[in-house]
Amino acid sequence: NSVSTAGSRRSNDGIPPIIVGRSENCIADYKMRKEPLDISSEAEKKLFFSINDYLNRGLFSKPFSTRRTISYALRLLYCFLVVNEYNLDEIMEYMVDELIMFLLGEPYTSKNGYQFDLSVKRSASTVKDYFSSYNNFISEMGFRVSYADWNYKRIQEKIKLKATIKPKKTKDVEYITPNEYELLLKNSESEGLNIQLVLKLMYEYGLRLGEVLGLTNEDVVEEDSAFVIYIRNRTSDRLYQVAYGLKKINERMDFPHDNQKDIQWRIEISEDIYKCLKTLLSEINEYIYDLGYRVQGLRAESIDIKYTDINLYLFYKEFKQTKKIALLSDQTFNNVLISLYNKAGIYYDINSKSTLSRRIRNGFAMYHVKYAETKATPEELQEKLRVASVATVSQYYKN
């Protein structure tokens, strides 16, 4: 029940991909299918373009995070309707019931005979939020949905009744301990320098996964006798590279060249980490100029208009058979992380892959709260984690 993302290819008949972005130069695009689109029915074509128009025009003034969340909901609606060959303008009560089961991830058989047994399950609160997004979408885009079939009150009651995932109780923070971190590092030696650096930047410096994957050679500098990385947002970033808490950048010229906290974060690193990051750039250049590898997705926007070098994202994945290097994605890293967890004997919930990398950053926080010689105060930990409120870090002091 997941929808693959792909590049920005157009279909043979000129239909553009559905995209979500922070400006006309969108930072990410969604395609509803891996192959070039072949939309034959008028109902599917109307749905496709309506979602496209709603995300990029109807929600243009909404915060980026809001648009991203709604895009997740709408692509699931699109998949459900297309797979079952249902028309949103002609949706009936039994179709709505099937949509509820589809979104919850509960096994069911549709009226047309399809059997669904999906691996991803969602809570009732999540599905209720999705239907709230659908209500707004249907209203704004003028779909002819009858109140009798799309009864929002009945939908809410049915979701609560059918959901098997109950609201989670507050529990201790899951984190990687210092001993587990050493095991992860040891087991990652065979994965290459880039994987080891992701682990180190997250566990030793508290970076989020997206912040690491968004680093470019322009962000790694030596200044004032210190080795520094800058965390920034760019219009060339993918969804998973967005640095939350920083101002969104719509145009290259929007980036002021001062150290405003809402524009960029400055983090001092060790000389060893600095040299390793520079080594990644050397490896990329070797692949390109010495080995003749093709490059996919590594080109990054340069923030500094005076920066003359080609700016590249530093974290990559090699494809030996096709002689290609591509941008390391969050999904690819999490797949590697699952393997490392298995080798180290670290338990993880297979249904909660979004928490895999978060446990490493949690380990950074817990180290400073529990293991460091000088324990961090909540205010100090707030600054180290670069979060807006002290209340956010309170969870680390309950373990």
C-alpha cells in the first residue's frame, strides 16, 4: 500500500507528475506509478489533475509540512480508487467502508473480489486525519459526493470500531546505548565510509537523518581554526532532506549571508570527521572522472553565489553493475540500518521503520543525559538538539 516515488519524467501523452513543492521550483515530486502514466479513463484523469492542482495551487499558502502530510493522504486515496477502478464522483457507502479498511491496513475483500492484506497498519487518529483532508479536497475541487454515502460522522464511528491499533501509552524513549553504538560502527565497516559517517554525525553530533543526507561539499568548511558543517535548506532538497526548524528557501537569492538561526545551523566537528567528509567528495570525483560512472541526483543548489565549484550532495550509493552513483535516500539507509541492527542483536519493531534512525539521535540525547561525565541540563540539551522548546527534551529525563 505504499506508493513509489520516481523522477520527473513526463508520460508519453504529456501528463505531468503530481508534485509537492515549496515554490514553482519544487523540491520533490511524486509519481503515482513507476512506469510512464497511461491514464485512459476520464475519472482517473480528473482525479489525477485535481490532486495536482489542489497540492500546488489550492494549498500554495499552507506551510510545507502541511502540504506534505496531505500529499501522503491523497496519494493513498488515489491508489485505492485506481486499483479498485472506483470513481470519486460516484462513490457509494460500501466503497467508503472499503477505503476505511484500506487505510487502517486491516484485511478485507472488496466487492469486486480483490483481497487486501496490507503490511502497514495505521491508527484510528491517523485515518481520521486523512478523511479530514479528503473532506477539504472534495469540497475545494467540486467532486459530487453525496452526504448519504460520505457521512463524516458515520465514518468517524466506523474508523473507531474497525481500528485494531489502539492509542499508544506513554513509554520510555527507545535509544541506542554507547555499547550498541560501538557494535553498529564495527558492523558498518563493510558498508563503506558514507554509512559510518551517517552514524557518527547522528550519534556524536545529534544530526537528524535528513540533515546528514542534505549535506553538500559547500557545507563543510574550515574557518577561524575550527572545522564546521552548516545545515541548510535548499530548493534542490528532496522531502527526506528537509531540515525542520529552519526557514524554507524558495529561491537561491532568498538566502541571506549572515548567521541567522532560522536560516542555518553551525556545528563544529572534529578534524577527523572533517577529513572523512572531504574524502567522500574525493570518492565521488573518482567515480565520475576516473571510473566514468553516471551520476543521479547528487547535483545540489549552491547557496553562495560566489561558490564556483560544482556543489554535490556528499552521501551516495554505488551501483556497480550499471556503473552509477546515486543520492543516498532515507529508505536505502534504513534498509542498511535494519541489517546492522540484526547483526548487533538490537531489537526493532518491523512496523515502525520511521523510528529506526530516530533511535540513533535519541542515543545522542541520552548520552548527554545519562552517560556523559558532565550531565546536560534541559536547557543545554535543547540547544544541542536544536529544538524550539525545553518541553520537547523532557522525555529524555523520564528514563
